[in-house]
Amino acid sequence: MAARRVSKSSVDWAKLQKVLPQGQQSIYSNLLAKNYQYTSVIASLPDNLPKIDFESYRKQLANPSAIDKLEKGYLAFQAPYPKDTENAVSKIDQSEKEEVARLTEFLKQISQATETLKAEKFKLNNIPPLEEMTMELDAYYFPEKADIYKSILEEEDAYAKILEAKKKGHHH
């Protein structure tokens, strides 16, 4: 069967279906149907040219030398299998490797972003009640406010200063 000649360049349809977005699945189905149709036609063809009974034609013609030429040409005919002169297959393979690397990096970034957002969601789902919220907790849960609290937290505590002075024996 002729299908053996093209089987080595077949497409991994299951992999292709997994990679394609949901919106392009109809295109995938059409492409798969066309491929099946063409593969069926090719599979139905014989590997070799059909045999022709040249002897019966020689008997019918007055000049059998024309049939000899025709037979010689027919038997010598070889349809060459297409060759990849532009090295397209290796370019496609290289492009696939690059895309796989890019996709792997993208998936890694998405995974990291997902983990960050899950941690953020956990934090937000576990915020203490407003009456229990301190400045430190507020800065933890809302880091965008941290700069406001940083200046407040870095100021000297006047009460702590008085207590420290009393410990050292200084009276205010």
C-alpha cells in the first residue's frame, strides 16, 4: 500500500488537539477529516504502477516497435518521492523546539503568578476583624499602605522614651 510511504510524516493528532484552543477545535475536526480522506485515497492506491499487458497491444498493431518504446518508457518511469530541498522539516522542528521552550517558560511564569495570587487570596480570606486590626496587621495585609505606616512605626515612641529615661534615673 502507498500509505507506508507517507506514514513517517504523519501528524500527532492527539497532541495537536490538546494544544489547540477550544475556539479552534472545529478547524481541527475539519483538518482531521480532510487528512483521513486523503490518507484513505493514498492507502487505496497500489505501491507500484498497474501491470499492462503489452503483448495484447503488440498483436493488435502492425508496427510493434511503438509498443516496445511505450513499454520501455512505462517500466522505466519512477515517480520520485518529494524531497525537502529547502530543509523545511528541520526548520519546523527547530521552530517547534523554540515554541516548546517559550511555552514552558510561559507556563512557569503563569504557575508562579497563580501561586502568588493563591497566597494573596488566602491572606484576604483570613483578614482579622476590623476591631482587631493593628497597624502592623494592616501593613501586612495591605502592603501598598506600608510606606504610610513605616514613617509612623519608625518615629520614636515618646512614652517609651520617658520610661527609658526613668530607668536611667533621669527625671523629666
